[in-house]
Amino acid sequence: LPLPSGVAERIDGMPPLSRQRVLAFMGTHSVLLSFAFSILGSITVSSADLDPTNPQVSRCAGVAFLMATMWMLTPIPISATALLPLVVLPLAGVMDGRKVAAKYMNDTQFVFIGSFLLAVAIEEAYLHKRIALKFLQLLGVRPKWVLIGFCIITFFLSMCLSNTATSIMLMP
């Protein structure tokens, strides 16, 4: 695409501002620029008076803007962006830190995390292969017995792991 007529011309002896130079600058500084845009936009939205009776509304909107721009522009990893409300909401005075943390985790999620960690440990120790080989030795390699062995293994693993973690572990 051609540049507008006045951009590429020399003005007062200055070198022309070329598209390649602008893109090169933005490419090398994209993380810094997107981080600065997110922070400055968040401050701007937070300082707006969205609800005169409740200033927390503006601060929460600023945090929402920060999160949205961080997710779209990704100056930091998305997993780190997802944890920003744990720090930013208490600092902004929107919510207590304990209440924010309670929204992130509940008992069911801890069961999933624990069973996923156990499944990863089983895979790291190659216990799943040892179990499979032992069942193949005991039952044989005929399709009927392989399927029965697979069902028995799944049954016993589901006793100590969640069904989701068992399914993930048994997938090829």
C-alpha cells in the first residue's frame, strides 16, 4: 500500500518517515507498547466517573480494560494475565483479596488439580505402561481380552483419579 503523499516527503531536512521504519520500531517494541497502552488505558478508564455514588465501578472497569487489552495484545503470557485480578483488584480497592481468591478456586477444582497431578506423576514414572504390560502378560493379546483388560485398568484408575484425569491418561 502506498503511503499518503505528505508522509514520505522530506520536511525541514528530516529523513522521510517510511513504513518500514515504523513497522520495525513497532516490531521490536511491541511488548512495551502494548503493555504501556494497557496500563495507560486502564488508568484512563479508572479515572472516569462512571458512577458518582460508587467509585469502585470505575476502578473495576479499569481492571476489566486492563485484562481485555492484556488478553488481546499479550504483552505477558495469558496465564499470567488471568492471575492479574488477584493482585490488581485488592490494590484498586475493588474487592478484598480473600474474596477474589475464593472466586478462583473451589473444592471441585482442587479435586481436579490433585487428580491431574497424580495422573502426570503416574505417566512420568511410566506406571501406566507397566500396568498395561502386566495386563497383556496376564490376559494375552486377543482383542476380547485386551478390551477387558482396558476396562479393568480404567475401573481401578477411576477409583483414585477423577474420570477426566483417567480419560486423559488413557488417551494415546
